[in-house]
Amino acid sequence: MPMEEIQTICICGAGTMGSGIAQVAAQAGFRTIQYDVQTNMLDKSKAAIAASVQQLVAKQKLTAEAAQAVQDRLRFTNNIADCKADVVIEAIVEKPAVKLALFQQLAAVNNAQCIFTSNTSSLSITELQEQVVHPERFAGMHFFNPATHMKLVEVVKGKQTAQYVVDTLYALANTMGKVPVHCNDAPGFIVNHIARPYYLEAMRLVESGAATMEQVDAVMEATGFKMGPFKLMDLIGLDINYSVSEIVWEALGKPDRLTPAAMQKTKVDAGELGRKTGKGFYEY
């Protein structure tokens, strides 16, 4: 499907990432469907998007009329039959079996032109597409948190992804006001592969007693990073960040240098996941 024919986008998953992507799509002028099996998650997403849009009005970045238009373009549903769109962006839990079950349902309700994408941050697009109905129309479209602010989008091509699909998604990301980058499927894609040493070395420094979390964050921020590694992990979610570390580590043959950090696992096991739980490496 060429970019100019895309009118409706469906985002599956109403968590923080899914909500952000839905707002981005609606602000870019697309009819936007947000799907989640949990109605309470949809209610939270609807409220969060409304609050975010109103903040833009207050900052004079959107007019009241434009804000209302964004709201009017959004539809929230827990019925999979409503998920008929030109492009589907999946942003649910990082479990292959759950994602694949969803894509089977989505394939059954969509036409032969629909493009299916996953916002996965680390799972193999090639391995996922081996088990979907239309592998040539399946690709990765990886946004970064918070999706409303972060410009980068990784457009990930699996081995069976048709070239027109990645070209269309690249153009779509541009239309959404993002900065897309093409990448072939690889463990962690580009950003999460490069970022593993950033997080892991920071935690090793603290585990060894060479520095405190506060010192590490302060030094990195003083060198130009907007956020130190510990603050960034808290923002992303320690559970998500740890899961990515495990996936990349295992996909690369478990090299010692990329071994997931014990201090992060302790936090995850304790349910201290960062900003979303009120406590991670820091308290909020």
C-alpha cells in the first residue's frame, strides 16, 4: 500500500508506548484506532492522551480546534473486529506467543493490503514473520519512549519483508514528524544493541563500588546526555530494559560483556520498575 493511501492506523496495546503512538498518529491526521483487551487500560490511555493534548494547547503548540480534531480522530475499542486499518502497529507485551496470537486475529479481520508492524524493541522480526500469515507485509516499526517526544523510529526489515513495505513505513514515520532510520533485523536492532554497554557498564561501576548511581548520572549528563543511564532505565521501565538485555545477550551467544546486571534483576524481582511503579533506582 503506498503512503498516500494510508488513512487509518490501528495501535494494539494501550500502555505507555501504545498511548504515545496513538497520539502521534492522531496528531499527524490519521484516523486512529486503539485496541486493548483491558477496558481499564483504554480508559487510562484516553485520559492520558486528553491530558497530553491539553498540555499542548496550554503551551500554545496546538489550537483548541486542532486538539479537538485529534480527539475526534481517536477511537478506543476492546473488540478485535474493530481493528480494521491500513497499517497496524502492535505495542503489547514482549512475549512472542502473545504477539503471534494477536497477529493471527488481526490477519483475519484485515484485507490483503494491510501492513502489519511490531513495536518490539528486541525480538527478531525475521523469527516473528516466519509464523505470521503475510510475512511479506510484516516489519518492525520501533518507536522510543516517550513516543510523543522522541524523534527516532527504527524501521526494521525482516528477511521476508517486501521492500515497498519498509519504504511505506519510512514515509509514514516522516509524515508523523519522526526521524526514521532503515535497519535490517539484528539483535537489538541498532539503538538497543549499541545501548547495552551504556547501561551495563554503568551498573558494573556501581556494583564494584567505583561510583554511585548519582555520580554516574551526573557525569553522563555533564558530557551532554539528556539523561544518565539510571534515570533513563527508570523512565523506560526496569522490566523492559532488563528483558531487552536478556534477549540481546542470548541472541548474541551470551557473551560475558553483555551479561544482564544482577542489581537490575533484583529491582525487577522486587517490583521496583522505575517511574511507573514510583520506585526503581530512584524514588518518585
